[in-house]
Amino acid sequence: MRIAMIGTGYVGLVSGACFSEFGVNVCCVDKDASKIERLERGEIPIYEPGLDELVARNVAAGRLSFTLDLAAAVRGADAVFIAVGTPTRRGDGHADLSYVYAAAEEIAASIDRYTVVVNKSTVPVGTAREVHAIISRVRPEAEFDVASNPEFLREGSAIGDFMRPDRVVIGADSERAREVLRRLYRPLFLIETPILMTGLETAELTKYAGNAFLATKITFINEIADLCEKVGANVHDVAKGIGLDGRIGRKFLHAGPGYGGSCFPKDTLALMRTAQQVGAPVRIVETVVEVNDQRKKAMAERIKDACGGSLDGRTVAVLGVTFKPNTDDMRDAPSLDIIPALQEAGATVRAFDPAGMHEAEKLLPGVEWCQDAYAALGGADVVAILTEWNEFRALDLGRTKSLMKRPVIVDLRNVYDPVQVVGAGFAYSSIGRPTPEASA
């Protein structure tokens, strides 16, 4: 089989490389000439563990290629996947579908045989119908179907998520389109992956509903963490106690500074706006969006409180700025709210992140970027852990204390044992957990 993948961003590049690993001939298309040049040189423009080896292997095998020529990629393809960005539209919170619709027009001009056009991008309900209308308007004689195949990839573990997914959702109206997608996903059928065949609208809504539910779990446990702090309970134990209930599950019950990233913020907002537009508001999701926005802004106050109520003239060491570990993605990361608030309060910020500093320095002016965690700690009045990279989980506490001006740790990811840290002579603050008294 042969497919074209329109867009070489996170979803398009990972999906294209993984399909080629299945034995499919994949041509990835992008309008960014520098990105295509980098990919042709074997350079990966995003940070994703294992992706460089996967791309190199399939390029060498002749199954994966990159081009600026959309028409050439589309001609002769069995399926064309639209995997372009759908950012939040400025001003109203709806998803910006201009890139999707522009891709549909270009695809229409190049179809030369029966083709399944597949929305891989996260799009609101009704987008597949509109893509179908665009292609029909541009090429009334074209033989095609439109399908919805939402992605469920987690940054940092995307290859595993594609190769061994919990499920694959395929929305299509025709059996012919469903059969093309069955053939593409045949390796997953063979390992008995659940494949859910639905209508177009159902597939589109499933993606948004899934992300909104996970965002709700995160926000719920964050609010429970705040309650734990008031009553002396431990949010880790509460999360474990409820997570052992099979109806609830353990995942996404980790208290922290709020969710960020490329999906949850924009998808919850887009779902909220769509629901309001059709007169079926999702009040829970509206609250989740509001609470999460407030939470990220409030985290700087925790750091300020740990410094006695003032950051004026203080130095804050920040460990981790990406929204999660194992990615260089800075989109809606809590650090984008926290660090400017620290600076506005008079603090000097020294920071280190294993993968995100190149992108972060464009977004966070005035930060002193350091070569490693210990360099960031030098002369700091407080260290704040914002992202739970593995290398931050086992800092040498003795060395850390010797480098800092004051031994204060604000652990916004709860990566340390409070007893151990306090025992090492630190003032310690975490999320939703009691802090033991220092021994005399």
C-alpha cells in the first residue's frame, strides 16, 4: 500500500514513520523547506525517544520519504492523511481549521484514483463532512471517501502508543473506506488490538471526550491535593486508594502544577466552545479549564511562600520547563506561567531542562539557561522542580545543599520523599503531602 502524510509535525512524522514500519510506502509532505531538508539529512525536528532510529531504518529500506511536492505524494496513494496543526483560534477558543481546509483543497486537485482522505488531526465534530464538501466542490468528479482516524499518541512514548495502542478508532461512512483502513492497520488486527469502527461524528467526538476526561482526572486530583494540605492528608495515598478501584484506575491521578502540552489545553477549550455553540454546554469541562488556568498561575505563590513571602532579590533555580518529561514541547507548559510570575516578583531565574531549552529560550526572556541541574543550583535561594525528568529524581542532596545559598526545595511534581529531604537539612514543600518536622 501507499499513503501520503500531509504534515511532518509530531503526529504526522510519528504516524508516517510507524506506518512505514508496518511495511507501507509512506511519503511525508510539508511546506517548510528547511524541515524537509533536515529530515532528508536524517535530522529529526522534534524530540521523541526512538524516532530517529525508526525514521533512519525505514528511509534506508525505501519505505519512507519526504517531499515538498504534495501533488506528487497524493497521486497514486491509497490513503492521504491530513496531520496538520489545529491550534486554538485567536479570540474565540475554537480550533483553527484553516490548515486542514487548505490541505483538503490541495489534495482535491491531485487525486487521480479512488482515495481515502483521512483526518488524523484533532478536529471538531463536522470537520470530516466539511472536508468532503471542499473536495467535492474542487473536484466534482473525484472518487474518494473521507474518514476520521484520531490519534492517541502521548509525547515521550508515541512510538509504543502507535505500535501497541489501547485502541484504534476509525470513523467512516463507506465499507470501501473501512476496508482500506483495515488493510493499513492489519498488523494491529493480528495482535488483537481493539479496532472501533464508528461514524464520522462519533470518531471526532471520541478524541475530544477522551482528552477532556483525562484533563478532568488531573484537575480533580489537583483539587483533592489542595484539600489534603488543609486537613493533613496525603494525596499520594488518596490517589492510590481511589485508583485501586477498577472503575477509576490509577493513571492521571498525579498531583502537580496543572496540565499543559499540545492536546489537553486546546482540546478542552475546543470541546467547550463546540458544546456551547450547539446548545449542549459541558459544565464540567468548563470548570476544568478554569481551574487549571488558575492553578498554573498560583504555583509561583507557593515558591514565594517558601522564601518567606518575598522573591525580591532572590535567585530561583528551576529544574524542568517542558510540560512533561521526554519531550521538548513547551506548548502551554506550566513554566510559561510560573517563570514570568517569579520574574515579576523580583526573582532572578536560573533554569535547566534536558531537552526543552532551545525552544524555551524563545518564550522565556530573561532566564539564565544553565548547562546542567547543578549549574542552575549555584547560589540559589530556592529550587523549584517543575518537570519530573528522571535525572531530577536522584539529585545528590549533599551537593545540592552545598551549592545553594539557602536549602529550600519546592517540589511541584512530588518526586522526592519528604522524610529524606527534610532529614538532609532542607526546607521542603510539595503538593498535597504533609511535610515532616525537622529533627532537632
